[in-house]
Amino acid sequence: MNSLKKTFNLSYDDQIFIFLDQTGFQNKCNSGKLWFKPELKKNIIIRNPDRFKINAFGSYSPNGNSILQFRQTSKTLDMMTFLGETRKINTIHQNTANELEILLNKYYHKQNRIIEVPENVKFTKKEIRKELTERKFDDLKSRISILGTEYTSLLDKYRDKIYPFVVLNITDKEIANEKVLKRENLKKWRIQSEIKLAQDLEKVIGNDYWTDKFKKEKEITLFLDNAPIHKAVLTKKIAKSLNINLIYLPKYASDLNPIERLWYTIKNKLSTKFIENIEYLKDNFLTYFNKYTQTDSLAKQFLKKFII
């Protein structure tokens, strides 16, 4: 870390320094610590019995623009689009920022559609029983077909009378196993769809049209930890296309990142508040983020030691 300036030829004037990380917060978190006088009673904190939880991506810049976004998930695709947002607010040319915003909105819409499918699909016991019955009936028909077509036609003729017996043969255990299998297949579909969408985004941003645009922008030097989504191949590729230089902090030393102190401060402030609803939590989190990212005080020690 001491050789960062020498190794990467970092300059405070020529580059935009950004510290990136993601975090989560919930109103029932017990990590908040409050000071009280020993001679007095302990502080009483009133909490909302309802649970509210947020997942946020943040980038803090002492010499550029900072941004905070709330996301439903923390996948590679989320990381890629957030890098795009970070690049967008730190562009000199407004036309580039506008075009990038339109592109990112397109992928947000596609990702939301993928996320919403598993949440909206409900597998009822009645539907699964009907599907299993149809499957078993077709299986019975295929077995009888070996004997000849006259037997299969006879089965179709008396289908209404045979069908109820097949329905009764379906057990609750079979229905439960089928429901689990359907959920797993839906989860696999979602993962594969998000991977394809991320690959498509990387191809689009990686073409000559966009790379030429971003080469005209000021280079971004981004400090981040070694989380899997930070070191993903697609993350590295899109960062290169966006003219973002990724510098990974040493393993197990994420506390070096100044944005970690920002998260700690915000969570400490929120831990004493009565969280009315999820909107209240998001509004206050964003307010504190905007307040504490106005100065470079959080990053001074890091910049003095490794950059300036």
C-alpha cells in the first residue's frame, strides 16, 4: 500500500479518486452503541416492531462526485451498473452522461423484470396436483401404447372415469417435492438470465463507440475491497471500458477504505432513531450520506499516507 503512488503514478489533480463499497442496514440492528453517564440509567431506545432493511451501493469521492443507490440485490450486474452510475456523475461531457443514463435505465428495467418473476409466481397446491396428475396420466398412456393403439383409444374414452383415481394417487409429499423443484428451477433461471444480461451490458459498453467516449473523460481511480462481485471478470472488463482503474485493498483490511467510517457514522446516527417505514429509512440514510460526503475529511488520512 505504501508504494501506491510510485506503482500507479497517482495524481490528485489528474485523476478522480473514489472509494466504493456496499452495505446493509436494518432497524432492528443491535450494533449501535450509545454513551451514557454511569450514575444515570441506561438510554432507552424505542424501536418499530416492524422490520425494515435496505441494501445500498455507495461511492465516496474527495475530489469528484459521490453517489448512493439502493438496490434489491448485490450481484455482479448491480456492481456493473453502479460503476456506470459512478462514471455518469463524473463525466465532463453532458451528452455522454445523458446517453449513458438512457442505456443504464434500459438494463434496470430488464433486471427488475427478472427479479419480479420469482416474487410474483405462486405455486398453489391445486395447480401442482393438476400438473402431476396430467404427467402421471400421460405416463400411463405411454406404457399402454406398447400393447396397441386400441388400448390407448380405450384409455382416452374412459379418461373422465380413470382420472379421479390418478388424482387420489398424488401424495402431499410428491406435491411438496415438486414445489421445491419448481422453486429451484426458477432460481436457476433467474441466475442464468442475470448472467446473460451482465454479459450483454459488458459487450455494449465495451464497443468502440463507448470506449472512445470514455477515453475523453478524466480517469477514475477506484479503491475497493476483495468482494467476489468486485473481482468478477465482467466487473473488471466494464471498468476498463469506462476508463476506471480498479485498485484492490489488501485482503482482510477493508477497514482501510474511508467509506467504511462513513457507513459506521451513518449507522450510529440511525441506530437512535425511530424508523417509521422503509421510505423514512432510505431518506435519512441518503441525507446523512450527502452531508458527510461534502468534505474530504474522511479520506484525508488515506490520501496523505498513500496518494499525496
